[in-house]
Amino acid sequence: MTKKVRLAVIIASIVLGFSLLAGTGAYVILNTNASTTTTTSLSNLYNTNGNINPAAVEAFLDAVGYWDNPSDTGTYTAHNIASRGTSGSDSTIIFPMGYYVDATGSMDTSKPILWQATYLWNGYLTVWMNTNYVVEYYNNSGTENTGFGNGTSYDTYSNYSKSTLRDVTNNIYTKLNGKLESFSSIIQSPKNADATWQTTQADDVHTYSTSYYDHHNNLDDYNGVYTGWTHSSNWNTSNPPYNDSFWIPSSVEVFNKTPKTTSTTAQVNNGLWGLTAADRGFNTTTIEGSGTTSYCWLRSGSL
């Protein structure tokens, strides 16, 4: 695959609303009270009939600095993707790609999906859904709110690799892929992109005290020290989230990347993606419009 093609290939992460119902208290959530504004005015990469909009794609590639840097394979965080680190720009890139598709497969073109460019690595761009898609459980004994789940009952305290949250995230991708032209070519899994940064994230990271830390940040394997998470019984080794086209971000990516052995406080502006509080903010109404939330799920657990 050429570099020219690879820059147009996007690794996507998604955010889902935090359900304020039973069985949801065991995992780290992200409080997002700030508001996010875009400094980039771009057209939707897809027309309302689901076909790719070539002019919009060209403008998007210009916005992320591709035309000026076609051979660049460096690593850049959210606030220096367009400038490629030369100016320390405070701006980020938010753009529309696709439209809301419900659990029945019906697409509503009045509800475009906004994404933020968060991480450029080796010619692959990670983008983060800018607003919660739906409000959903992490795990709740097989119960789910939205119709996107598989009806599988997981342990309430299971990790992301075995969760309703992961099922719903994957099924949202499947519904979008059924409506948007070449979506499966544009969106690539971390495995297909050989995104090694997704296999090396620290799995034991402090949140807000020495007594609580995040785990299972790694998409491919659990490599932490907590003995309660034995690899064979609690992690999906045959099909880890590293294989997924859509996935939920970790606390390492969003706000805290320092191992617990060297840090006792959350580093809210020092995550892998270099996000600010404003970046983590969003309209509290979900894209679908029927749910509201001030929180979104991360895949990281908390002990």
C-alpha cells in the first residue's frame, strides 16, 4: 500500500454515552463539561446517498497537511497534525464523515457524524467521534439500551474485550459500513495498520490516587501486574479488540499516559493524543437525539 493511499486510511475510535443505570459503576468514565469548537470548515466526506464526495476528501487531505507532506511517516498529536509540529498550533481538525445509522440500518442524513483528528502515526490517522453516538451500558447482565448489542451476558466486572460496550461499538461500525461506500477500506483496524502504539500502552496507570489505577488500556493483550486478571480466563485471546475497526479509547490515549509506578495523579492534558479539556468536551445530546449524557465510556477499567 502506498503512502498516498495510506494517509487516506483512517483508524477510528468511537465514544458511547455512559448509561446511568444498574451495573455501570465499575469502569472509568470521562467527565466532559467543556465545549468543543472546530477551527476547520469541511464538507462531509460522504454525500447523502452514501457515496464518497471526492472534493470533500481532497479538502480533508489538505486540512491534515497531506498534500504538503506526502511522504511524512512521523508521529503527531491532535494539536500539531496539520502543522506537523512546526508551529505548535492550538487548532485541531474536526470534520464530518457519514451520517447516523440506527440499529435497523436506517440512515438519517440530517444527523452528520463529526470526527476529530487525534493522532497521526506512520501515515495512518486516528480520528475520535466528536459526540456520543448513543447511551449504552458497559455490561449489565446481557441487557442493553439501544438495539446495537448482541444480547450476550458478561460479568459486570469483565474487561473491554468481553463487554456489551465492545459488541455495540462493533455493531455500529457494521451498520455504517452497510450504508457508506468503501467504508471498510477507509476505516482500518489497529491490527491492519500495524499500530504498535496500541500494543504497548501501560496497563496499570494511576487515575486520581495511589489506590485507584486504570487497567486493560492495551488493545491486544493485558500486560499489567494485577493478579486478579489472569490472561487465559479474562481476556479474549482469540479475538482481541486490536482486530476491531471501531474501538473505545483508553485513559492513556485521552488523558493519562504515565505508569502508576511513577505517578499518583491524573495528567489531564498529557495523554497520548495530546487532548485538552475542550477537546474532550461535546454536546450532551447524543447524535441520535434521544439521549443525553455528560459522560462517555473509556475502555480502561479502574481498581
